[in-house]
Amino acid sequence: MIDQTERLKSSVKELNGTRKEIEAELRAEDVAREYERTLDLYAGRVKLKGFRQGKAPKDIVKQMFAADIQKSVLDELIPEVLHEVLESRRIHVVGSPRIDDIVHEPGGPLKFKATVEVWPDFELPSYKKIPAKKKTAVVGDEDVERALTELREKAAEYIPIEGRGAADGDYVVIELQGKDLKTKRLMPAEKVVVLAGHQANDPAVNANLAGLKPGEEKTFSQAYPADHKAKKLAGKSIEYRLKVDTIKERRLPELNDDFAKTLGEFETLAAVKDKIRQEMQGARDQAGRRETADEIVRTVVERAALNLPVSAVEEETEAVLKNMLSSLPAQQPLTKELVETLQGSARKQAEANLRRHLILRKIAETEAIRVGEEEVDQEIKALARANNIPLARALETFNQEERRDNLKTSLLLRKTVDFLLEQAIIE
């Protein structure tokens, strides 16, 4: 495909479904005009011995800064010409173009080639009447009881205890200070809250804390093996001074109608259970709907044949990999083998993400699915409520152009998935 104007000639060659090669040629007089403009800029800025700034002869400036001026001209013209070609041909580029074969002789035209990546043009596979299974999950009595237990634990009270010593399960404020028996060096004194008897505590502390009353203290020694997990204690014998400050017992409320009344507009425990069951069933129905939708979209994506731009895959892979790395446990060693495994998984996920996005966007275009500005505003309000954020702040955040566009795209994809669900055959 060749396009020619009086000042600019260009042609486009299809290399494959996602790459195009563009040849462009800008006429000599336009190159010369830019060269003179750039020369004037240099002449106005340089300081040469024997001349005031801006008064040096252009011939001397041209001779001394020939390579710099030529580079400046090319750096200015090539992006400008390429942009003009892409705009006129309505080519939407993915990633950065690669510029090759730049040719410019003094007094002549500027010629160059550019290889660009583009989103693929592809045929949609059949996407209606996709068979899928309905996912159902019934909320059982044990689920409701588990949720009630969580509510009960959140409502627990911590009652100060007098007249007895610390027992397993108590929350105890202690003062603890150790001394290295070999060096006689005191360790920093600590005032901390511990859950008496908890397995995460130092066993020596658990053993000596049991039975101590508020105000009582105890001295004891503990020898630690050389391979102890706490490096500051490994291989040392420590003498501890342990003092109990306060003891609080954790008390759970009784599961009865009185407890129900503390949870909101409920008169009975049975009403609370009904509400829990309704909410849990609603959440599971939504999760089942999402699972069915994912199955339908996966089927459509697997039917589609399309290539992906390499640069887009690499960019998406990097984003997915960062998320994977950030979700690793802090203590997880980052070995070469693990990184290679994650990179492979990230690339597969990136390709799946891009295919899904492209196909859903094309279905939306084909079916004239749209998202109005009012829908975006309603979504922002819903997000503000769900996250307990003032509406004004949420609007300020999402009304930034890029974030609002991203939210609009997310809504469009969601509506398209809903459309596929409506069109599917759910068994």
C-alpha cells in the first residue's frame, strides 16, 4: 500500500498479523527547512571565542556542530513524519517503533523504515449458545455456625483478673528482661502483651508465666541450642526476670437473643442466622455465576485464532510477574529455579489476559455494547460505599482521565461477560 503527497511518500508492508513495515520519505525542501531552523537555534545559543553569544557566523557553527545538528534534525523529523503516516493510515501502534535504514544526504530527502507492532485483526469465533454448567453451593448449618462463632469472637470482652494467676488463653502484660550469663550483659527490657500458653511464645516463658499473679515476678534461666531460630539467643544461656503487670481473661458473649440485639436490627438469634444464611448464599451464588462466566469466556477464547504483539505480551508478563513476586511469603527464598517457573507462569497468564481482553472488546464492538458516563458514576459511588471512602474523594480519584477510562473499560468487559452468560446454554 503506497501513499504519496507532495511532501511525503510512504508505503506499508504487512509482515504478519501483528507487525507492519513502514517506509517513509520526506522531501528535501522540508528537511532543509528543519535543518535551517535547527542551525539558527545552535547559532543563537553557542559561545565561540571571539564572538558574542548569538553572533557567530552560521558557516562556522555549521562546521563545528555538523554531527549534533544532523542528529537534532533527525530526532525531530523522524517521530513527526512517522506520527503523520500512522495518523493518516489509522494505524494504532503497540509499544515503541523500531527505526532502521535512515538515509539523508545534505540537500536530499529523508528516508527511513519503521517496524511497528499492532493489535491483530481477527475473526471472532462463535460465542453464542455456549454450553456451561451452573455452579451451585448450598449454605449448610455448619457454615452459619462458623460465621456466628466469628461474630462472637469479634464481640469478645477482655476482663481484668484479680485473685488468680495467669492461665493458658489469658492476655497478660509482662515485663521481661534477659541477661547473658556468660557476658553479664543485660538485654533491653520489654513490656509486651502475650497470649499465655501460645505455641509461638518461648516455651520457657510459657512454663514460668503460668500461675503468676499481677505484681508477682520470677527469675529463671534458659539455655538455648546453637541452632536456635532466634540468632540473638542461639548458643547462649539467658537469665530472665519476668514480672506480670496485668491479666485479662477473654470472655465470649452467650449465643442468645440478647447477643443478637447487639448486632443491629435483630430481635432474635434466629433472625441473625437467617440473615447470615441469606448473605452467604448470595455470595456463593455470585461466586458460582463468576465461575460459570469464566468457563464460558475460556471456551470462547480457546476457539479464537489470533497472534499477539510481542511487546504487549512482554509488558503484561512483567506486570503479572510483579504481582506474583509481591504475593510470595516474606521468608520464601527467591531461587533461580523459582524465578524461571514464575516467569513461565506469568507469560502464560499474560497471554491469556490479552486474548480475553481483545476478544471481549471485539464482541462488545460487534454487539454494540456500550458503557455510559452515568454508569461509570454509579460504579464510582458503589466503590466508595463498599470501601467506606467519601464520595468526593472517590470522584476525585477516578475522574482522572486514565483511571476513569480504565474503570469504563472494566465495566464494558463486565457487561460483555454478562451478555455471554445470557446467551449461553446453562445446564
